[in-house]
Amino acid sequence: MTVELIRYRFTADEYEQMTESGILAEDDRLELIEGEIIEMSPIGSEHAACVKRLNYLLQQALGARVIIGVQDPIRLDIHSQPQPDLSVLVFRPDFYNDRHPAAADVLLAVEVADSSAVQDRTVKLPLYAAAGIREVWLVDLSRQCVECHREPAVAGYRLILTAFVGEQITIESFPNQEFSVSDIFGRDSR
């Protein structure tokens, strides 16, 4: 006789209530992915530096036109509330005080990956695409490249552009603003 285990899928509201009630600490490195509470990978110094550089570059280039979230939650649906390394959000004067940003609020989500690259490609990016997030950058530290995922569809992103050190990339929502991949990795392109 086989017994089928039934998993309980948490909702984003239940997940937030667990934090508010102290069951989960606000500084725990957790995110809600398809109803499961997942522990996020530890952040190494190279990963942290890349996130800081990207935050600086995005803030300098886009300024007051957007809000930039750093490892903040995004509500994708009832069962998923990931925390991308960076998110470029539609500007709101209240800075999303009354709710977490939803997929429609996200102009760009950024995942910086070293050991998490496979998980980001196979789990998080399909979730972002299915939710309709317009563009995701996967900054791959081991390959020293930025994958720009665009044109979201239910099955994933239809367009993937890869840029390496020495090349430039743009955000689809800001096509006239170029970003140097060398600057993202803190490398001289010469």
C-alpha cells in the first residue's frame, strides 16, 4: 500500500502573517516559491559587491523615475513571493507602503547568480515569465555575463540576449540608457 503525501501550500498572505507574528524573522533569508518556504543561498562577497554596483549604476542612470528595491519581496501570485536581488519598479509616491509590488509594477527584476544559477533559470525565471514580468536579468558571476530575458510567456521568456564584459546592455523600458557589462562586474573592459 502506498501512501500519498499531501503538501500544504502556503499563500503569500499566510507567509506574511508568519513574519508579522514572529514565527519567521524579518531578517531570515527566506522566500515563498509556489507555496513552499525556501531558504535562500548565502550571499558571498562577490555577489554582494555585484548587487551594490548594480544598485549604484541603476540609481545613477534612472534616478527619480523609478524605485529600486534591493532584495525586497515581489508578489507574483497567491503562492509566490520571491525576493530578487534587485527590482526596478514603477514609481509610486507612497513607495509601495500599503502592499508589496506586483508583477505589473516591475520594469526589471535582477537575479545575481553564482551557485544559484541553475535554480534561478529553472525555477525563478519561469515564475517571473508566467507572472508577466517584462524583463529579467540573470547576472551570472561564474560566466561573467548578463542574460537579458524578455518577452514573457507562460512557458518562459521567448527572447534571451547574452552580453559579456566589454559589451553594453539596455533595459527594454529605457532603451536609450546603456549599461556596461564591465561596470556591472567591476572590471576594466580593456
